Amino acid sequence: MPIADSLANVGLSHYLVLSAILFTFGLLGVLLRRNVIVILMSIELMLNAVNISFVAFSRYSPNGNMDGQAMVFFVMTIAAAEAAVGLALATTIFKKFREVNIRYFEHLKG
Amino acid sequence: MLSLIVFLPLLAALIVAVLPKDSWVRPTAFVLAALQFLFSLALLAQYDPSTPALQLTEYRPWIEELGISYFLGIDGISLWLVLLTTFLLPVVIGGSWTAIDKRSKLFHASLFVLQTAMLGSFVAMDLVLFYVFFELSLVPMYFIVGIWGGARRIYATMKFFIYTMLGSLLMLLAIIYLMFTAQEVLPSHQMTANILELYKLDIPFIAGQFLNPQTLLFFAFSAAFAIKVPMFPVHTWLPDAHVEAPTPGSVVLAGVMLKMGSYGFLRFVIPLFPEAAEHYAWVFLFLGVVGILYGALVAMVQPDIKKLVAYSSVSHMGYVMMGLFALNTYGVTGSIYQMLNHGVSTGALFLLVGMIYERTHSREIDKYGGLAKVMPIYTILFFIVTLSSIAVPMTNGFIGEFLILLGSFQASKFFGIWAVVGVVLGAVYMLWMFKRVFFGEAGELVKDEHHPLRDLGKREIAVMAPLIVLIFWMGLLPNHFLKYSKVSIEHLVETKDAYQLAALDAEGRTVVFETPAKPILKPLDSVTTRVAGVEAK
Amino acid sequence: MNEKILFAVLLLAPVVGFLFNGFRWKSKNYMIAGSVATGAAGISFLSALLLVSKLFGEGAPKSVSAGFFDWILVGGLQVGASFVIDHISALMVLVVTGVGTLIHLFSVGYMSHDERPSKYFAYLNLFLFNMLLLILGDNLLLMFVGWEGVGLSSYLLIGFWFSDKEKAAAGMKAFVTNRIGDAGFLLGIFTLFFLLGTVNFSEIIAKVAGMSVETGWTGPLTLAGLFLFVGAAGKSAQIPLYVWLPDAMAGPTPVSALIHAATMVTAGVYMIVRLSPMFVLAPNALLIVAIVGAATAVMAATIGLAQFDIKKVLAYSTVSQLGFMFLACGVGAFGAAMFHLITHAFFKALMFLGSGSVIHAMHEEQDIRKMGGLKKYLPITHATFFVGWIAIIGIPPFAGFFSKDEILWFAFSSPLGGFPLWFAGVVGAACTAFYMTRLMALTFWAKPRFDEKHTHPHEAGPSMAIPLIILAVLSAVGGFMGIPHVIGEILPGHPGNWLEHWLEGSIAKPEGFGHGSKVMEWALMGISVSVASLSALTAYNFYVVDPERPAKFVASLPKLHNLIYNKYFVDEIYFAKIINPIVGGSRALWAFVDVNFIDRGTFIVGDFVKGIGSTARTLQNGNLQQYAMYIAIAVAAIFLYLLEAPKRLLEIFGG
């Protein structure tokens, strides 16, 4: 089977499946990993999974709706802000405990 | 007028809170409280004692969909309680001049907020509004005991809060039920929490069967008020709260807050649920008698003066409850009078106990003795207040107690006789305490010759003076006070089965309540109730 | 003068005295304090005289009255501050203000060395005011005000030297015991009020006039009578509430004379006499009154036989004499009760003041074993005490003879009386004669048993002598106001029984009262006088002629003496059987009901709720990843629901 053919056969569902797989990896990373940095990366992964869905939906919409593409920019902006805040917290925790394990966030309870 | 009286203390709280210097707080608070009292005296001039109607009413719809309104009014039942509240505040502030030494801004602001809440619950004529004020009063009290209290203050505040809250929640349920019932059966088919409209309800009652609307509502309301009063056996929060509370807290708690409970019985429970009240009156007569005797006996063996006074409150409030549920003119009049007496004399007792505590930092009876030699003025004042507390004639206590006993005797010979036994026990525990504290040889706290105890100073005498004057004034000329309540009480006692109140505004015109515009909730199907004999669908 | 003004002066003079001395309570100037207080009492006495004089003469009113202000007006209870002097209260008010003034005067001398004379006189005036309220109030409620008020003043005066724990305790005992009586009084008021709809004396009397005699025990009038008698027993120290009176002797002696002998303790008798029209309708209540009175008369007199404290002897004597008065009331001889009340006020006040004079002279010594031979040191006291002595043991023609004899005669002849009551009275009288003679002998006669070198007893000044002399004269001649008819007939001029005439119409008589043969009356009179004389002679023989004999006699009856000497152990029994169980029970109530039952019960409920809470709390432990897991699971669940997963799965797998 020529590569062009198989590329032509790639449809919406492929993108969605990819997105779902990435999202699940991200989710598992968030739930299971103890390192804050890794958790932040996993969150990024989840966001990007969503972005893929957005772009895919936009590309395959029958009337060429660009909302999905626009939304991706919002998501990326928010993700950047979130990463900044998250990393700041992680840095603070690291400064205090010399480690960035998620359980140190319990100390925020006061 | 009433709104001003209710909300001026809030303004005072704000003023006190923003004062730049701590040393200004007490004088300012005292002056504001005194002005507030003088202002409230204008009520006496405006009040017309010849009619039982609610007077000086103010009515504004508040949450129209639910028929909740901002509705204030005053009649002979609440008039004196309002004045008692405004009267006690300057006395309390004067009495705690040196007792409260930390965060006095917050303290006095709390006192003023508390006053608003108490005044509000005495003049609110809308159940929801009443509930709001009733609950609001818990918050400042919580702080007063919790911040300025004694060693076990957290335990005491929690106990106090949880007990009262528990009762109030039952009452809230009952209020909601009543509001739905009103929508079901009142001709306007509107929800309402207006107490005058609710009086018109004729809630079904089946004697001898517990699960019927009136009985359940009756006990739900009673639970809230009985805890507040407090009646035996839900009284145990009171001694703890009193012992841990700072002096001004105790005075306000005993002087006014307990009356919110007994007032609730008079304003809501008896007129709203007359058949149940009559049918179950024996329960309250019984608990009242038990409270009188039990409070007196337990007071007798307390090692702590303040706890003794606290248990004596249980005993005195037992008299109040007996009088109310005697359901006759003597009993109810006596009860209302006893509420005032108790406010004056127990308030005075707590102030006096506070004064000696400031000097010795101990309230243990066994450590005193021979105080009469060292502090003669204090002794005289304490003795006068003791007389009032044990209801010696020519003091206020006698009038109230006599009328209550007379009323209870009429209602039930058996309970009446037992209540009279309480009169003897009252003398026993007060005089025994008096003997141990003031007479005999000097006790370990009294005999220190290098630092003899100071007798009362001018400020302390000035604080006690109005209370002492009231004790005799109310004892010798009770009519000056009772004439304002007479018509209201007679109206309540005579027509309690079909109790109605008219409402007059400040100019003396009869108020007609407009029906709220938009009912949003469907009537409940399950409630079948009648209004004035007409079956509802 | 206007009656209202006179009433106001009569009542307010002691109040002014009280306030005057009360506000300068620190002052040690006993002269100022004493003169103001005595003056106030004197003014009261004068206004009382003026008021009573209006009752004399042709066409005089039966009573004078004045109303001042409304007091309690609630429902049917309409009580005003209104006062009345009628033929009964006239006697009482004169006795109280008259004897009261004399005792105030006596106190000026007696309290001259005290630290707080102003306070003392303030209390004394306060007492006088309350006593006047009790006497003059025209309704039961006002009487009750005075009733509690005198109890209060008595409390203050008994505990006047409060640094002494025992004295303070005596004050409290008096107040509490009185309170028990007061509770009964209150119930009596309630019963009468709900029966008749009024508490006013004249209205009560008018309303019971139409009622018939009650026979059973549970009729309202009988109940009211019994309740009121509980009040009277408390105030007038009758069995079982008499225990406070002997202890009340802890107060200054003039107080014992005024309050605990002459005036306050007779209030119970006065109340029953006032309500005599009601009491005659309740013969069963009267029967109880008579039995209690007779029993008290005998019991207290026997205790008096073995006491060594001069004031205790007089105290038990008072209890016993009060028993006589109740005996009189109980057999329906209300006039005789009133008569004995008056004469007793004279001679008992006299004897108490005399004992005060002795105690004052002996530097606060009260034990008669340490006295003796005081006759030569205290001639005035001895002479006046002597008059009191023959008056109380009932030797004619002194006051006590007439009044006591009248009681004994009616106890025998009244339809409500009978031989047992009369016999009890005679036994009481015999004991009285014995212990009074013993008291005279041990105190004034025989040889001195104190150290004559160091103690030099001497008479105090005139302020103490004058009252003694006046009271001695009254004790001597006071009986002539009630000369019985059998004696009046043989006397020159045939004096009538003035007192009986005066009280005619004011007090009620039971049916068939006042009949009996003259021979019988003479015979009984002879018996009682000879028994009393014999008993007095025996005592004289015991304590003066042969001072060794009492000890031997006592040794022959050790158990009986022990019983009597310890006052039948009544106080001990009260403590063991009533007071201690109540206190112990209260401790148990507090510990078990409050702390262990109610509080623990609420804690159990609280712990249950807390348990649920802490179980739920583990879900919210602050572990972020766990929270995220909840979110993920919830989202997954919502998706599954929205996709109708169960249905689809069923479709796929179920076919």
C-alpha cells in the first residue's frame, strides 16, 4: 500500500484515538507519579491531547469552522501560565525540602 | 423607631470598631449604650398600653416570593424585654470596665452586635426574620465566650453553640412547614412567614396522638426554646457557659439571652399551637417543677459561686416556664415579671461575682469566709441582691414568684405545692452560700493582712446602683411595669385558642398586609388543613 | 388628726430611723443611733395610741383604716397597701410599739460597748416596720410581706455578730425554718384566694360567714387552716419547726426579748386569731392546732428543766408559752390566746431584759451554774425579775395567772377541748413553775458561784432600769384587763372582763363555747395554782435549801436526764434524717444526672456523629493525586452514563 494512500485514509477517528491515548497517558502520569515536575509535564501532555482533538475537529468540520484552531491558542496560553505557576510552586517546594515530591504539598494545609 | 432601636447598636459597633485608640473604646461604648437606652425609653411614651395590638410596626416585603418580610412590632409582651436589653448593656459595659483587658474594640463591637440580635428577636414579627436574629445572637456570644472566657472556654462555647443550634434547626424545619401550610390554606394562597397571618392558621390537632401536625410543630418549636431557656434536662450547657464566660458575657447571657427562649414560648408556641400547648402543658409544668427543685438542689452543693448562680438560673427559669404553662393571667404575668426580675437580679449577681473575682481570681466558696468584715459595702449590695433572688417581699423577686406560684397552684395543685417547696430550697442555697462566703472567720483569700481586699469603688457602686433601685422599685410598685403588659397578657390568655393581633403603625393606623405578587412554589398536596373552619382542598 | 397621716407616721417613723441609722452604719456613736431609733419607735407608739383612741367612746367606729397605693393588681388579685386598726390589731399594735419602744431604750445601754450600734438600731427599726406591716395590713398578702420581713430582720439580728460561725448559722437556721412555714402560709393564701376570690381580711370574714362547718379533713377551709398553721408553726416555733428559736438566742439579748419573746413569735397566734371566723369552721384544723400547741407546751417545758444557759431556759419557756397560746386557739378560746399573748409579751420581755441585764453585768456570761447570789449585786434586776417570775408561774393576782388560767379553763370546758388537753396544760404549767424557780434560785439566790474578787456585777444605767420597771408594773397589773367572771363577781365593784368585751364581735367562737359550771372553774383554778406553787416549792427546796439534791436526783435518772439535757436529740435527728440526706442526694444528682447522665449521653450522640465524620474525613486527606483520581473516576462515570454504557454492553454481550 503506497504511503500517500494510507495517509489519505487517515480520518478524524485516528486523530481522536491518538488524542485519547495521549490524554490517558497524561492522566495516568498525573495520578501515579510523585514528582511534581513529571506531573506538570503530564498535565501538558493532557492539554496537548486536547489540542489535537480541537485541531482535528476543526480540520474535519464540514464548513471549515476555525473555532477549534483558535481555541488551541487559548489552551496554549493557559498552559503556559499554568506551567509558570506550577513550576514556581515546585521551585518553592524544592527550596524547602530539597525534593519535589507531591506529598510535600500537604504542608500547604497549614 | 423600632428599626432605629434595633440597628443603632450596629452603628455603635462600627463606631467602636474604627476608634483610633483603645483607651477611647470603653467611654465611647458606654456613652453610646447609655444613649441607646435613653432613646429606647421613648418607646414607653409612644406605647399605648390600652390595646393589645402590635404597635409601632414597620412592614417591608423582603423576599416576596416566599412571603418573607421585614416586619417589626412591639406589644406588652416584648416591650419590657426590649427595655431590659437596652438597660443592661450600659450596666454591663460599666461593670466590665477593668475585667476585659485584651482586644476591647472587638469585645465591645461584639456586645453591640449581640444587642442588635437580641433586640431584633424581640421585635421581629416575621418568623424568618426572627430566626435570623435568633441565630445571629449566637455568633457574637460565641466570640465573647470563646475569646475572653476562662480556661475551658472552647469546650463551653462548643457545647453552648451545638446545643442551641440543634434546637434551632428543628425550629427552622417547623418554620418552613408552617410557611407551606400557610400557602395551602390561607385565602390568599401565598406563602408567608408573617406571624400575624400564621396566627390565623388552625393547625389540626388530635389529642392523645403524637404524630399530628400541631403536636410535632409544637415540640419542634419547644425544643428550640426549651434549650435556650434552658429547661431541665437540656440545661447542662448553661453552667459551663456561665462559668467560662467573662462577667459581661454571663450577665447578658443570663439577663437577656435566656429570655429569648421563654419569650419564644409566649410569642410563638402558645398562640400558634394552643391546643397542643394546653394538652401538653403538664409536660412543661412537670419539667418546670423538676427544673426548680433540681436547679436548687444542685446549686446548693456547688463549690464554685458562679456555677451556683448558674444553677440558680436553671431554678428561676423553671419558675418562668411554670408560669407560662399555667396558661392563666397570674402565671403568665408572673412569668413576664420574673423574666425581668431574673435579668436584673441574676445580672446583678453575676456582676458582683465578677467584682470579687477580679480581686482574688478565685470563685471557690471554701476559700472565702468573713468577707463581710473586709468588704462591707459589697456585702450589703450582695445581700440585697440575694434577697431579690430568694424572693423576699418588697423586692422584685417576690412579685414574680408569688404570681407564678399562684398561677401554677390554680393550674395544678400538685405541681403548685412542689413549686412552693422550691421557695424553701431557694433560701437554703443562697443563704448557705452567703453564710460561707461572708460570715464566720476570714477565709484564706480574705485574711491576707498585707493586701487587704479593696471594698467596692465608686464606679462599681455606680454600676450596681441602678440595679438595686430597680430591685426595690419593681418590688414596691409593680404596677408601674405591669400596667404596660396587662392588656396584652389578658388578650393572650383569654383568646389563646383563636389568637389574633391587629397591627398599628407608628401613627396608630391599622396596617393591612398586601399579598405578595408572585407565588413560585406549588402548594403541597399532602397537607390538609383548615382556616377558620373552612376545609381546604 | 387625719387617720391617713397618722398611719403614715406610724409606719414610716421606723423606716426613717432605719434609713438614718442604715446610712451611717459605720458610726460608733450609740447615743445618736439609739435616740433616733428609740425616738422613731416612740413616735410610732404615740401615733398608735392616737389611732387606737379613735376606737373608744360612744359610736366609735369598729376600725380605722387607710389605703396608700395599689400594689399588685393582676386578674382577680387586687391588693393595695392598705392598713387597718380594729379591735384585734389595736391590742397588738400597742404591745408591739409599746414593748418595742422600751426594748429600744434598753438597747441603748446594752449596746453601748458594741462596735456597730448604728447597724443594730437600723435593724431594730427595720424589724419594727415589718412587724407593723404584719399587724396592720388589711389583707393576707400584706401580712405575708411583714411575715417574711420580720423573718429577715430576725435573721439579720440573730447573725448580728456574724464573725462567729455558730451565730451566722443560727441566723440561717431561723430563716430557713421560717421559710418552711412561709411556704405553708403561701399555700394557705392560695387555697383561700381560689376559694373566696379575695385575700382581704374583712372580705374573707364576710364570705366565710355564710359557710357551714366542715367536718372532713380535705375540705378547702380545713386545708387552708392547716396550711396557714404550718406558717404559724414556723413563725411561732411550734413542733416540728421550733428548733430555730433556742438557737436564735445567739442574737443580742434585747433582740431576744423583742423578737423572740414578745412580738414576732406571737405572729402565728395573731394570724389565727385574725382568721378565727374561718378557723371555727374547720374544727379538724383546730384540733391539730390544739394538739400541736399542747405537745409543744409540754415538750419545751420539759427541755427547759435541764438547761443551764439562762437564755436557753427562757427560750424554751417561750416555746412552751407559745404552745399554750396555740392550745387556746385550738380549743376556740381566741380571746384567751390574745390575752396570754399580751401578758406573755410583758413578763417574757421583762425576763429577757432582766437576763440581758444579768449577762451585761456578768460580762457576757450566760451559764447559770456560774452565777448565784446576784440578788445583792443587782437589786433592781432581781426585783423586776421576781415579778416576772411570779407572773409566769401563775400566782394570783399577777398577769400570768389570769391568762394562763383562762386558757386552762377553756381547754377543759370548751366543746373542742377536753381533759387530756387540760392535763397537758397543767403539766406544762408545773414544769414552767419548776424551771423558772430553778432559774431564779441559780441566778439570784443561793451563794455566788463566780469569782467575786474579779467580777463585780453592778446595775447598768437608767436606760436599762426604766424599761425593766415599767415592764414589771405591767406584768403585775396587766392581768386585770381580763378578770374572769367568777372572780369579778366576788371582787368589790364587780369588775367585768374588759378584754372579752373589747374583742366581742371581732373574734369568733365555736358553737357551744363558754359554758361550764362555776364550781368546776374554781376547782380547776385551785388545782392549777396549787400544782404550780407545789412545783415552785420543790424547786426552791432543790436549789436553795439543799443544793446537793439536784445532782443526786439527776444521777438516779441518767438516761432521762441525758435525753432532756440534749433536747430529745431533735436537732441531731433532723440533721441525720433530713438535712444530710438532702445534701448528699444533691451531690449525687449533680454527679450522676448532670455530669454522668445528661452530659455523657450527649457525648455519646456527639461521638457517634464524630465517628461518621472521621470516616468521611479520610476521603479528604489533602492528597492531591487522590482528589484528581476522584475527578477522573467521576468524569469516567459521567461519560459511561451519558454513553449509556450499560445498555450498550448489554446489547453487545447479551446479543
